[in-house]
Amino acid sequence: MHKEKGAFSLFILFLGLATLCESRVVSVPAGPLVRVEGQSVSIRCNVSDYQGPRDQEFEWALILDNGAEVPLISTFDPSYSDSSVKDRVNNGGVIIKKLSDASVELIISKVRATDSVTYRCSTPSTDSVLSGNYHADVELRVIGDTLRVVPSIPQPAVSEGEPLELQCNASRAYTAHTFLSITWSIIKENNTMEDILTFGPDSGVKVGQGFAQRYADGGLFLDLREGGFYGLVMKGVKPSDQDAYVCTAREWTRQPGGGKGWHKILERSEEMGNFTVTPLAQSLVVSVEKNVTLNVEDTLNLTCLLAAHGLLSLDLELTWLVRAVNSSAGQRVLIHVGRDGQVLNGSELVGMSRVKPDAFRLILPKVQRSDSGLYFCQVKAWLPQGSGRWYQAAEKTSDPVQVLVTQMDPEFKVNLTASLTPQFTSDPTEMVCQVTNLLNLRDGRLSVSWTYAMNTPRDSSISTIASINEHGVLVPGDKYQQRLDRGDIAVTRSEQNAFRLWVLRTQDEDMGFYSCIVTAWTPSRQAGWNKAKEIKSDPVTVQWKPKTPVLSVVAHRVREASTGGSTFEMSCRVTGQNLQNPGYSVLIRFEDAQGRNPQKILSLNADSVLQLEEGMAASRTDSVALEKMGQQEYRFRLYGVQVSDRGFYCCEVTAWTRDQSSDWSRAVSAESNKIEIAFADSGPVFNVSIHSDKYRVLPGDTAKMECILSTLEATPNTDDVAFDVRWFQSPARAVENGGAVPLISMDRWGVVKKNGGNESTECSLERTDRNTFVLSVYRTQDRDVGEYYCTAKPWYILPDAGTWRDGPELTSAPVTLSIKLALWDSLKMPVLYGVVAALAIGTLSILLGLLVANCCLSRNPMHTPRSKLMDLEID
């Protein structure tokens, strides 16, 4: 009985704990909720930790200031609404929306100022025990729409680099728990809006991603004043800043529950309009004074005048340039002064100064004729970009002014003569270019260029051979670079005013017209040289009648190849005319007996390098030879002539000439008469021999014997010969081993066959190379002793018919195989066994004798000792 009461008490305790742990919770957002009149308001209500059905019902009511509760709307009772709000509920001005089984949302469209009351969300009880809260209240405050935005741009037109302020006046009626933010934005060309900077709602500043660097550089800053004035100052505006700008004011309230987030309740945007930025390049004007004519050694003064908006606030980079009047050459820099006034480039003889804020003067003392030309003034204007950085805003170059420096030109004449002319190819040529009547050169210099034309002096394809420039440096022409490097052509200055051209070995392609061009140079201001005058000489013709080279080759037979396997030898004699120090290359050609299938066999070039051509197989490298027997004789040998070598042979000889270089040039080629190899093919002759490294072997060893075949006279191709090979024992032992049958054989297809009647002999047959067949006898015994010999039947392909033909069977001389018996090897084991047995028996006999002697002596009564006890008993 007491146990039952205890169990019931525990049940009641657990039930109470469960009830306490699961108590209903109704929750709404923390208030007060601040909203603007005319906007839509939504308030959520959730219930949790309840009992009963999952789908819960909700009721919303208004709590007036006097504490009275006015029913507003219900999820399950359509008649729940009070008459004062029933019209708004029926018209959809107030609705309740079910979000889930335990969540709803109260939506009031176009909230009114009279809606500023406390709202209560209730849930009817479905719990078995009342626990927790069944309603929750939230306060709603409705404020009026009093936000006003008035933007302005005080300066609608500014120059590049000047500051611009975007002003925005925002006003509103003050309401507790609301805050204000101002955003400046720019409208891009594609009608997209990008925020520049936002101030508020928590007095913080948020910069747009595209303007973060500009803000960090100090290019953007706020101008905040009293009375709702907000200004954004943009320093150093650029033409790219020309766009439409928008000012946006937003009213915010804190997120419910005291969180750090913000809830936007109102927003007003007004376009500020456009403004224009005048590029600095439009206002920048650069000019230089009028043309100047000077004499040599005078001082040149040129002034560069500038005009620009805000000139004193600019950093200027100035460059003086000069270009020749009638020249395609580019302009060069006289002096280049940077923004900081430092000279970045230019000659030390050139000076520049800033005589006025808008005037820069160029000073060039002691001008020379090389200083004549068109002078420009180039100006680059720079503007600050923040953080010590600058950007180039404009660049202008003035119109050119011409500066003319007069001086007397040098005067001279040029005469070209040929002191040495060639009469034949490879003869030397020498020409002299003489400068005469030279006047007014003073400290100047002379240079020369040698030119060549193939057909006429006015040929458009004139090429430069070489030049000696004003510094005395030799400059080779493109086509004559190698010949000048080899020393085949030389250009020198033999006297002060005389230049020479040497062609040490004149070739046929050197015939034509030669000229020399002499140029006078005067020193320039930049430690260089200026061209003062240039004169071209009359052309000199280099011409001779070339002689055509002639080459003849005669071949004759030195050794006749009468049979296959013999040696063929042919000699080729060369005769050449009109060739200067020739070298010869020889090529041996072959044609078959019908004059078809031409092939190249062997060649020897002009440097005596022998090369095997594609017509000769690489396996026959040692079968051919080509030698130079004399200055004009070459000899060809073909060893071991085969049937396939029958045909016609000739020598093709090419004559080569060269000068001092190592390059050969082809002159002429000729081919000799043909020499024929023709012999009757009687077929090859074969021979067979036998060989063994050891004729005496020990019992159980392996004996090896070689059957070697050789081909005599005509040597057929390797693939055209095959053999049937058989190995025999001597007739004396043949009967014992099964009769006169071969021990083992191999046919011409490589198939090995062993005689079935001689199974006692273990042997094998293998072909180690083309003509060697090896017989191996394993574990030799007395039955294997005797004479061995081999027979071979050759097979070869007939060259004409292309069919196989067998030759007579060949038999080798016998070789004797004997077994070597060693006396000591046969007796050492019996002797060893006998010695071991004798030692064992002797040792056993000694041990047995000692044992018997000990036993006999211990039983003799004469030697048995008496004990003291026995002595006492006797007494």
C-alpha cells in the first residue's frame, strides 16, 4: 500500500515538472514600432511550447489609452471585429495572414495617425493546464510624412582641377527614435545609379566602392552646417565627373528588440541636375615667337608663351624640340625640364629659364648650320590627384617656327678611276676615289660610300658595297657582308682625300658599274656631325668577256669482273678548261643491263669526303672503294661482284671553284662513258668445314661442334641462300645408336628434327649465324665417343627465274670426340673411404683394450685391500 502511494506521488511530480517545462509563449516584435503615415505596416505574432493541435488560432485587439480592449480581427471568428474597425477589416484595410500553424502576420495598409495604439495578439488556450502567457502587446507609433529634400549645385560650370560642392538641404519634424541619412549618388550613362558617399544614420560615413580611393586621397569631404544643410565637396574635378547627380534623404528607426540593425521608414530623392567641367586642354594655349634667321656663332633666343585657366596652380613640364626642314627624320629633344624644374634630358650647351609665369625662354649660344630647322615648344600640364599623386591633364605643342643658320658650304670635286681592271674571272680589281679642290671644310670630315649597279648607272637596284662613315668606321653593305669579312673585298683610305676599293678575286657577277659618293660633314652642337654636302662620282665600268668552263670525263676498265665474287675496277680521268683552281666531286652511277633503274653508288666530294649513296646497301660498305689517284684521275673498285651488280657504271664529275673563302661554287658538270659488268652466272660454289674448341671432354660435360659453310665464286644475297644440315656419328658406332641415320637435322626453313632411334644421346642443333650450325652433346658418356661429321645441301634462288634451286650435298671431314678419364678423380673417393674406415676401427680397438684391462685388474684377489674391521676381527 505504501509502495502504491509512493509511485502515485512520483507520477504527480513528473507531471508537474513537464507542465512547468512546456508552457505556452506568445511573442510579438519589441516596440515601439515607428512607421510613417500612409505606409503599410506588418506585425508578426508567433506562439510556441503549446499543447493541443498543431494549428493554432490567433486574435488581434487594440488596447486604448484608458485600458479598454477593442477586438480587431481573428483567424477563426469572422464576427470578432468591433464595429468601429469592421469597415476597414471588410475593405481589406486590415487583414490577418497565416504564415504557419503557429505564426500569423497583421497587415495594415495605409496606416493612419489614429492607429498609434498598443496591439495585442492572443491565442485561445488548447493546453490541458493553463501555463505561460496567452497574449503579447506591442506599441505602434505613426508619424507624419514631413521629410523634405532641396538639392542645389552653386557652380554649374567649373574648370578641370577646381573644387565643386554638391549641396543638399533636408528637413523633417523631429520624432523620437528616428534618425536621418543623406546619400549623394551619380547617374551613369546607362541610367544606373552609383552611390558616392552616405552620411548617417549613425553619424558614420559610407563611401561607394568606385570612390573609395578618391575619398582616401582627400578628394571628397563633407561640409556639414546647421539647419539641415549637408554638403559634399569634390576636389579636383575631371571631365569624367560630368554626369547627373542625385541627393537622397532617408529616415531610419532602430530594429525592434534593441538590435544594432536599422529599419528604413521613409526615403526622398531629388535630382541635383548636371554640371559641366571645362577640360584644361581647351584653355591651354602654347605659342612661340616668329621665325628667326641667324649667322653661325650667334645666340638663339626663343620664347614659349602659355595661357591657361588657373595657370599658377598648374605644374608644368616643358620640352623644346627641333626637326630638320626638308628631312623625313624625326624630331629630337633640345632640352626637357620636369615639373620640379630639373633638367631631365638635353645638352649642357642648351639653357632655359622662366622669365614670367607664362613665358619660358630657350637660349642656344654659338649656333651652327646644323642648328637650322623647325623649333617646337611642348607643354604638359599636371594637376594634383590627392596623396601627393599627380595626373597629366593636358598636353599642347606650339606651331613650329623656322630657325635658319647660314654658312658657306664646303666645295670639292670627286674623280673615280680604275687603276687595275680584270681581264679574266678571279683577277683583282682596284679603284681610286680622289677628292680634289676641297674648300671651306675647316674642322669637317669626309666619308665615302661605294655603290654597284649591274646594268646601268641609273639602275634602280643599286646596292651599297661598303662605306667609311664620318667616324672612320667601315660599314659593310648587306649583300657584301661575308665577302668583306673574308677579306675578298677591302675598302681603305690611302691618303687624306683618297679612298680605294679592292676586289681581290673578281667574279662574273661583279661585272657592272661602280661609283663612289663622298659626303662632307661639319660638327654639330650635340658633339655629333651634320651632313653639309654630298657628291657622287661618274660611274666606272668593270667588264670582260668571260670564258665558258669546259669539262670532259673518260672512263676505262682497269680490272674485268669475269665471275661472281671477283673484283671490278674502273678509272675515270678528268680534263678541264677555263677553270681557276678547280676542285672535283665524283659520283659513281649504276644502271642495270637494260639501262633502267639508275642508282647512285658512291660519291667523293671536292673536300675528298667519301659517302655511301642510297643505291648501295649499308651491309656492303666494305665492298666498294673510290680513290683519288692523281690530280685528275679517280678509281672505283667493287669487291665480291654479285649477280645483282651486273649492269653499266659511269662517273659523274662536277667542277667547283672557290676564292679565299672555304665555300665552293659549282662551275660545270660532265658524265663519262659507261663501263659494263657482264659475266655468265654458273651458280654459287659452296664449301663445308667442321670445327670444335675441345675434342676431349670429361664425363658429364657438354661438347660443342660447329659446321661452317662458306660460299665461293659468285656471292648471292643473304636472303637468297638456305641450307639443309644434318649431323652423323661415325659408322662404327652408328649401328649401336640405331643405324646410319642422322643424330639431328635442320631443314632450310629452320625446323629441327631429332632421330627417334637415338634417344640415348642428348643433343641439340642451333644456327648461330648465317653460315654456322652448332651441335651440342649434353652429359657426354662412353656411348658418345667417336667421330662426328655434318652434311649440308645448299639452296639458292636463281637470279633470272626467281625460283629456288638445290645444289649438291656436301660432307665435312670427321672430328673425333673422346672422354678424358682422370686417375686421381677415380681413386680419391675409395682411398678416402678406406682411410676413414681404418682410423675408425683403430680407435675402436684402443678403446676396447683399455676397457678390458681395467675390468681384469679390478677383480684380482691379490690386489684387493683389507679393511681395518677385518684386521680387528682376525686379532
